[in-house]
Amino acid sequence: MSFQYNAILITGASSGIGAALARHFARTGVTLFISGRNQTRLQLVENDCRAAGANVYADILDVTSRETMEAYVTHCDEIAPLSLVIANAGISAGTGGLGESPEQVRDIFATNVAGVLNTIDPAIKVMRTRKRGQIALVASQASWRGLPSAPAYCASKATVRVYGEGLRGALAPDGVKVNVICPGFVKSRITDANDFPMPFFMQADKAAKKIVRGLERNKGMIAFPWQMNLIIGMLKMTPQWLMDLAASQIPKKTSSSDTHDGH
């Protein structure tokens, strides 16, 4: 299969899945627009991508600012018409069993939901005009059930997942592809700090390959690993009383980040 993407924008690209995707796509003839919140880590990703031959633009951005993101995405598209936009930036909050604070809840929704909208809305506008393009929204396996250790995180990812599912059909007549990505536990700064078992743990580069394969095939839902898909399928059919009984055994999420921890 020939390479499909000439200009790619990835948020949350300073580590984890975002960084792995940037490195995977990097090659001669490709323009990469990568962003994150940590200058040092983002610079490392930029250097690797440049060494692979890509033309790279790296920026420190706040995805929660609608005005900033509209100007940024529009400017990137003027430099090189975007063929793929991956809204990957997201945060989670450690609970310590105490639950997410009201401030953390608002921060999570501002980044994980509004940040995604701020990223994709300007891209949709230009792609609709061209009648082509592809948009990927990174959700999570945690989007399928609300977990007591991270209700806001789960809810924010569920919003992204369901919105992406609907958007796929809405934009298809305009020639714009939409894909939803639901990864399981993937190596990142956050999973490095986790002190609980993470079933079917996956390295970021392996996750990136699965995502790219799904994008190239235009799969509506790119969910992995398959073992987690089976577990999630059973959880969706589990009665609430049994979920309540098991709630105290669910592991807590750890500190916040500008990239996904693979939940």
C-alpha cells in the first residue's frame, strides 16, 4: 500500500502514542505538525522525525484555547494542506481513591473534550471545502464503562468516542473520513508510574502500527488489544449491581499528562 498522507497534524505528540505516531509517519516528503506541552520531550520527537527526512513544525500549544487552535490549524493548512489530523492530546487525574476534584473534572473536560473540538473543527472546515481529508479522535477503552476511580476521564472519552462515531457518518458525504481510536494500556509517562497490574500492556510503537493500519483501512473504530475488546464486551453486558460489587477493586489512574496513558 502506498503512503497516503502528505501533511499530518498530531496533538499530544511529545510522548506516548502521539510521539510514536509522529515517528512512524516521519519520512521524506511528509510534513508533520506536532504539538505538546513539554518543550524538552517535544524537541526529542522533532529531532527524530527530522532525522527520518520529514519536514517538521513543532509547537507548544494549549488545546483548550479555541482561538489559539483555530489560528494554529488554519496556519498549518496554509503551509501544507492537511491530509490527516489526529486529536490525541488528553489528560487524566490521579484520585488516590478520593475521587476527582471539581477542578480536575473541569480541566479534564476542557482538554479531553473541548480540546478535541478545538483541534478538529478548523480541520473539518478546510477538509469539507476540499472534499477530502481524514480526522482521527483518540478516545480510550475506558470510554465504554464509567469507572469509579476516574468518572470524568471515562465520561470525557465516552463523549469523544460517541461524537466521533456520529461525525463519521455526518462527514462521509463531504469526502472526509473520521476514525475513533480506543487504545488499551500503552506505555507512556503515566503508565510508567502506575503501581497496579496493567493487562495486555503494549509498547507505544506497536500501538502506533495498529493505529496506522486502521487509519489506512479507514476503520470506523480502531480498538485494541483484542483481548481488552473481549473484556470490554463482557463489561458492557454486566449488570450494574455486579459492577457496584467490583468497583472497589478497580485500579486508580495516576497523575495528569499531555498524552494518553493508554486507558
